[in-house]
Amino acid sequence: MLAIRMELLGGRWAASAYNDRTRVEWPPHPARLYSALVATWAETEGDDAEAAMLDALATLPPPRLHAPEIREQRQSGAVYVPVNDTSAIRTYDANWQKLNDAWLAREEALAALSADPGEKERRRLEKTVAKSERAIEKLRETVAGFLAQGEAPPKVLGLLPDRRAKQPRFFPSVCPDRPRIDFIWADAGPTMEEHRGALDALLARVHRVGHSHTLVTLRYTDDPMPANWEPHDEGGTILRWVEPGQRRALEEGHALHLGVEPRVMPARPVAYARCEEVREAREAPVSALAGDFIVYERCGGASLPLPQACRAARIAHRALVRFASRGHSDVVHRAVSGRDADGTPTQSPHVAIVPLPFVGSSYADGTVMGFAFLLPRDLDEEGRLAILRALGAWESHWRDEKRAAARMSPGDRGLADALDALDDERRIDLHGEHHTVELRRVRGRAQSYNLRDTTWTRAAREWMTVTPIALDRNPKTLWSGNPDAAARGGERAVASIGDACDRLGLPRPEHVALDRNPPLVGGEPVGRFPPFPEGERGPRRVLVHARIRFSQPVRGPLVLGAGRFVGLGLLRPIPRSALPRPEEDTE
């Protein structure tokens, strides 16, 4: 085991978050610790043994952390400070160098002309003289001109204390309950033990980490505090750690910025979660829809707004049923169709299709990035194979259509080669009345956060609707202007949502807040969604947005209500780290 303890000598940690200069970084990112070690090694002319230790440290996995709770947090306002802009001097020096080079080029050309060269060489030298004189004349305006007038350029004058421009700076900081943070590598192995002496020597020389206000001491410890943060794929907090070769990357970066230019610390993002959250997640009740999570990302065609995506999900379901009836049996399995042999809605597990939109971010616009086919976890093997075969038939149909188009253009060899390259691609086309969406199956970890299964399935107590819930029972007076009638309607709506959670094998929520407007950025009000059911007889379901809180974390995907199999009632888990804390100063 390797553990490094960082003591905050002033009891305060000052460092801005990498993605928001106005907010404090907490817990401290392990990459900051590594950068402080490399900076100290370079400034104090560390030896080769310490360099080898730093290279070995960069090969370790991200550490677990013990970071105390925050006792006091300061969200500082903007502080306007003078700028040490060295670009003015560099520009001035560069112009002087260009002027000197042009002058030397002219003198050399004139000297060569005095030697009576041949006709061809003479013409080349005359052109060089003319070009140099034009450059000299131009540079005199920027360099020699202000010297003749006894004035300095405005940018150079701006370096004087009374004329410096000022830029806003932010200095957020926190005071933890205890001024110590432990970085813990439980599986460091014997490699780091070999570097123990070099590590101790370097730790003793580090005096700050992050901002210069954060004075620290670092030391190796055999008795770290119990970790309360650990790397976890479903974590909602991003910390930065390093990759092999980080020391070299920092050296190369410093050669470019020299400590004065803007720079970005090379690092890799790692998802972290509180250890308590990880333990709760292991014990969390699991949704009945938590089987296979098959994602198709949009790769072309129309861009769908969120309200139209639910209609597209119904079109996708009809297409899946159509392809399920090809080649295997005239009777479509109930896991695909959602209906028993007599045509009535089945009570057995069957596939659900939901849109995966861009929501929950400050810049989210609700654009649908793909669709997910959710297979229930209690689905039998026959039903699962029926769904997978239907998807396979749909993908084969796409390839057949493209090959048919290639045969109609036999001279287009490039198209044929492209189709051969696409043999391994698994794509489908979703044809709507006025649009076609091209979808490609995602294999492995999706690039986009909103297309990852963990984004929608991680355990959480708090969940918010992305698409509105189609209530199984009509609450009638839910939006009544009479407060008593609206309260009774709200109780019926909350009871309907509780029953929907029961059907997924989840506990009933301890709190439900209903609204017509979306709780997440990028969502759409219920009035913009098409009615459900659409184009069928019978009463229309009431659509509501909701914010749901359980007494314990539950694991998704969470899709509630009568429209849960065709895109309505999709909820997003909200990690605990993303929720406001009572002690935070939000002003």
C-alpha cells in the first residue's frame, strides 16, 4: 500500500475547479498532487531516482481519497488584478529582430552588387535590396518611429504600475473539518516500495499544492484515514488523474508556456463516488427493466426534438414487430409485440424503447442523440432471442437496401468499397411520416455521456423526468383552480406513480413533486408532447413531469406509467454530488 498525507498548514484549500473558475475544487484532484511533485522536482533539480519514482507513480491507477467534510466554503466574487502581460515586450523584441535581419540582408545584397555580378545575379540582388528596404520602412513605423518621438508603444506603457489593465480573478476556497487529505493506493505493489527513499525526499521539499495560498506539508503514512471517495464508473464527480508519461508531458508543456502563458494541465478524467454511495448502490433495489441496455446512436438523417422522439419510439416498436415476423414465425413473440396470442396486452416482460436526449447540462437542448432498447431482467431466454433476432433482421434489411442501391450504380466502385467496409456496421433506418433517422448500434462504451447505460441506470435516491409520465389513472382535478380539488388530484397522481414503481419491483417514493414543466434543462413541457395513446380510441392519459425521491437509492433504468414501453415516463438519476447541500452558500 502507498498513502500520501497532505496537511493544510493554513487550514484552507484554495483551488478553482477546472471547468468553473468561480467554484472551488473539492475533493482535491490527485493530478494536482502529482503536478506539485513534478514542479518541486524540476525547481530543486531533483535527481534521476526521483524522476524514476515519478514515472512509476504515473503508472498507478487513480487513488482512493480521504477528504474531510467541508466546514466553511468561500465563493469569492471577482477580484480585479493587474495583468503581467509579457507579450508586449516579446512583440517589441521580435520587431527589433526583424528590423535587424532586414538591415543585414540589404547590406549583404549591396555589398554583392558592388562586386559587379552577372546579369541574372544582379537582378536577384536588386530584388533583395528592394524587398529589404520595404520591410525596413514598415518596421520603422512600429519600432523606430516611437523612439524618434520619445514615446513608448501603448502596450509597453501598459506594463507600468499605474497603467496596467486589470482582469477578473477568482479565489474560491474551503476549510475542511480536519486539515488533512490522504491519497491511498491500496494495490501499489512492491514497485513503489523500491522508490520509498526518493518519494520521502521529494515529499519533504513540497511546500504548496495548487494555488500559492495553499501551503502544505506532504509525507508518506502507514496509517491513512479510511477512504471516503473512490473511483467508480457510476460516480457523479469527475476528478483528474494522470497517465504514464505525465512527467514528460508536464516538462514539454512548461517549455511552451514558461509558467506565464495560459495552460491546461494534462490529465485524464476519472469518475469518483463517495464510498457510502458505492455501498448503497450495491444494496439498491433494481428496476425490472434492468436487463440488456442496447443503444443505437443517431449517425445521420433528421434531428428529432424530444416531443417527436416518443412518436418515433412507437414507430420503432412497429418496425421491430414487423421484422420479428420475418423468417422465423408468423406469430410474433410477446416479448417483442407486448401482446399475448389473443391480442390483449401481455402481463409478461417485454421490450421497451426509449429516446436518449441531450438533457441535464447547462447547454442541453433536448436533441435526441439515440434510442435504447430495454430488455427486462426477468425476460426468459426465448423472449430475449426473439428481440435480438428482430434487431438482427432489421440491421440485415438496412444492409440489403444499401447493396441494392450499389447494384443500381455498378460503375461506382467507391460506393461498393464503402459497403464492403460497412459489413461490420450494425445500422437501422427509422422511417417516420416526414423524416428518416439513421441509427448505428453502439458497441462498447459510448462516446457521449447521454448514450451510456450508467447515465440512466446508476443508483440514486433522486430521479427527474426526461419525458412526462402518462398516468395509469386519470387524477381528474390535478390542475384544477380549486386548491382542495387540485390537492385530491395530486394525491391520486402520486398514488398512480407509486403503483408504477411497485410494478417495476421498486419501493414507493417518499416524496413526489408534480409539474407541467420539465425539471431538467433540455426537457420540454407536457403540452408539447403528442397525446397518449395517439390515434387510438379511448381516453387520453394525463401527462405529468415529476421529481421523485426514494428513501434509499434505487437502480434504473426507471421508466414509469402507461407509455413506458414507447418512450414516455423516462427518468434520469441525479447523483448526490449534483444535488445542492444545505451548508453550501449559493449566493
